[in-house]
Amino acid sequence: MNVAHDSVVKNIKSYSICMKFHKIIIFFIFFCYSIMLFSVAFFDCTENSLTEKTNQYAYEITDSIDIDSQIKNDSPYADYYHFNIFIVTSLLFSTSLLFAVTIVCNLQQDHSLREIIFYYSQMLFFVMCAFDERFSLHEQISDFIGISDIFILLFAAIIELCILSMVFIVKHKIRLGFYFITAAILFGIMILLDVFSPKNSFLFFSIKDILKIWAVLSLFMYAWHSCLGKIFKFKKLQNE
């Protein structure tokens, strides 16, 4: 029994070292991509005067045909639009999937109803976020209701905070709290940019995209470590 337990502990330690190396690579790749996005937008802003049509970036419209024609014709930075959407949507769906795996592992262990509700809510919440990112649902809802989409985003943020109050963040490791708080700060800055910054350059949209990508990546890492914690705990229980 002790041999099995020691083997699990050894595997966890070796996996942690491997994960740190992979994390460094992932962060480095996203850092390089962020620099590239900013550089393309910066040089595009300095070399081109933007017309009113150019300023109607893909975030502001919902017709996919118009989006495609504008992106391909108006700016070099706009060529990255679909890829940015793909990155963010994939990370959000992956985050939801990680919470689904966490639920499966959690059901095999001692758990509270409040904790199960929390993980289910996070799984559904991030699925909705992925669909919103892909189809701009919050903008369509805001147009239908007749209010700014900022209020829709704030409403979603309030709902998420209420859900988090069910399982307080301090219950998790400080590292997990760091990832979630980082994501919250980045999303907050993004909303402030939407409210106070001029929307007349692709530089503005590049900063928004970079903040969004890093915020969603932080949420993904939060879900990843939460899931790993449950998996390792489940493996330890199996070997006891």
C-alpha cells in the first residue's frame, strides 16, 4: 500500500515538473503572438488613415458576409480576426470540458452538493461564453433590448461572482486564485477600454484582443489546475 502511494506521489512530482516546462512554452507562444498582434496593428495605424468603414470592426456588426469583406479588404491586422476568435473560443470550450472532467472525478470522492453545483455552473457558463464569443450573442441581445452591450457583460460578470460565492476562491490553492483574479482584472481593463477609449484604430482592437486572449488563457489554467487537483486526489484514493 505504501509502495503504491509513494509511486503516485512520485508520478505527481514528475508530472508537476513537466507541466511547469509546458507552461513556460505555452506562455512564451502566447507572448510572441501578442507582440505580433500589437506590432501589426501599430504599423497598420501609422501607415494608414482609417476611414469610417474601416472603423466598423467585426465586433460592431453581426453579418458574417460583411465581416469577411471588411476584414479582407481594410487592414492587415483584420486578417487575424478569425484566428483570434478561434483561439478564444477553443480555450473557452476547453475550459468547460475541464470542468466536466472535474465533475466526473469529484463524483468519485467525498463532495458537497454546493461544490457539484459550482462545477456544473462553470461548465455551462463557459460553454455559453464560447458561443457568445463565436456568434456575438451579447451584442445581438443588447441591440434587441436597446441597451449598451457593456451592461450585458457586467450582468454576466455579476452572475459569475454570485456563483463563485458558493465555493469561495480561498478554498483552493493560492495559485488557482491568482489565475482567476488575473482573468478578472484583465476583463475589467477590457471593459474600461470599451467605455473610455476611442474606437478609431485597430491598435485599440489589438489591445482588446490581447487582453481577452490572456484573460481566457488564465481561466483555462485555473480550470486545468482545478481538474488536475481532483484527478491526483482520485488516484491517491484508488491506491489507498
